[in-house]
Amino acid sequence: MSTKPKIWDSDIEDMNNVLRREGKTAVMEVYSPPRVDALARMWGIMLGMSLDLTSVDPEDGMPWDFNVAEKRDKAEAVVAKGSAMLIIGSPMCSAFSQLQSLSWRRLGPEKVDKMIRDGTRHLEFCAKLYRIQMEQGL
């Protein structure tokens, strides 16, 4: 009995069908405009979600601002539901970028301290989302 070899497109289509049936997406981007979606589209992979200030929550039309506790809670619920197979996080560069740090003297210590606190909170939140997903075996 001979079987026809599968090709990339049929495997991707099979994966997309399973994800749709289970109500999942392949990828969720956190703190990132939809960059990975562009690659997914190019490869034929089911588009995911982007939770970023530049994208809006379809339920309320507001951006995914993780300085707002309700948005953090909602993102956690989405991850806990197992909606995404892979989470890609790109926390705020303003607090951690070497290039950005060149302007810190001009900004002043209070503003820099706030930027680092916010960036650290966002980084910790991203790690929390990863932990939730890891506990699900994903």
C-alpha cells in the first residue's frame, strides 16, 4: 500500500483545521504590533492575535493597555483558556533598550524611574502569561 507524500501546504491546512475546530490560534503576540501575523499569512498559517497598544480589543474597541488591570485580567483569561499555542512576548523597549537609555539624562530621574517600573511590571506580566501557558503543557 503506497501513500502519497504530504506537502507543507496540506500539513499547514490540517493544523489550521484542528486549531479552528478547537477554538485556538497558532500564535499570540504580546507587546507587539501584528508582525508575526504577517509571517503567518505568508506561510499560510492561521492568523493569531496581537495584544498591543496598536491593536484593539474587539469586544470594547479599546487598545490592549496592560497598565489597565482589566486588560491584564482579560489577557490572562485568554491565555488560561488555552487560546494560543505559542505566545511571543516583546516587552516595552523604552525601559530596557540601550539606545533609549541615551536619552535618560534628558528625561530626568523621576520619568526614568517610572519608565523602568512600568517596563518591569510589563516584563513580569509577560512572564506570568508564559507560566500560565507552560502549566497547560504548551
